[in-house]
Amino acid sequence: MSLSLIPNLITILRVLLIAPFIWYLLRGNYEFALIIFLVAGASDGLDGLLAKRFKWQSRFGSITDPLADKMLLFVALLLLAMKGHISWSLFWVATIRDIIIISGATWFHFTYGRYEMRPSLISKWNTALLILLVLLILVSMAWYAIDAQLLSALEWVIIVTCIVSGAHYLWLGRQAYLAKKSEQTTNSI
């Protein structure tokens, strides 16, 4: 096995951790759900660090790493909304944003070919805030009650960052689309 596969294996591990996370959260074992979420979060940082540090980036990793993050956060937000710990508004805004981004990227890929989409700064902040919110809620459920007003304020900040980052990706997608259309027009002349 090549060492360059390590980041991809870590990403796959993160996807596999989703099932026990669901199990423990639904069973009310919040301590283990929190630990699994922490391990999954740490694995996200580790796979990225290894890939960049040792130049082990791959096409597989560039696709599966953000999808693994989205899957973990989708499941966490869904379960927390079902249990009444976050608003359904946050769940739907985050979910619709991700559906639009993934659908747009998939359409672009199959229509025009490969497009290297890198996460924007606002999107990185959005993901970090979502992870922080999930962690705070899990800590609150497992050990120590976090102030509800703080969690509510954080939810609203995340809703705003979801909307702003979603709009930014729509703008980037439109720019890429216009560039490809212009390129096709130039090539056909």
C-alpha cells in the first residue's frame, strides 16, 4: 500500500464513523456520540494536513473529503433538528445550500468537464461554525448545559454564513459557466 493513500483511507474512516455516530445519538449515549464526532472532526484536519504536507492530494480525496464532511454534518443536523436541539430552519438552509452546490458542480462537470472547486473562505467559516455548533450541543447534551441564547445566536450566524457562502458559490459557478461558454464561442469561430 502506498503511503499516499493514507488521507483517502482517513476520509473513508470518517464516512464509516457516521453509522456509530447515528447509533449513539439516537440511543441517547451523547458522550460516545460526542467522542465519535470529535474523532471524525480530527480526521478531517488530519487527512487534509497529510495530503498537503506530503503532496498526497488526489482527485478521489478532493471529491470525497468535502462530501464526507457534508454527510457527517447533514446527519448531525438532521438528528439534532429531530431531537429539537436546533431549528429546522438551520437544517433546511444548510441542506438546500449543499444540494445546490453539489448539483451545480455535478452538472458543470458532466456538461463542461472537470472543474476544480476549492472551498471559499466564507464556506470554511461556515463549516467551522457548523462543527462548533454541533460540538457545543453535544457537550450540552452529554455534560454541561450551554447557554441557549448563545446557541440560538450561533444558529443565526450560521444561517447567514450559509446564505452568503451559497450565494458566493452561485456567483463562482456563473463565472465558470460564462468562461466556458466564452471559450466554446471562441473555439467555434
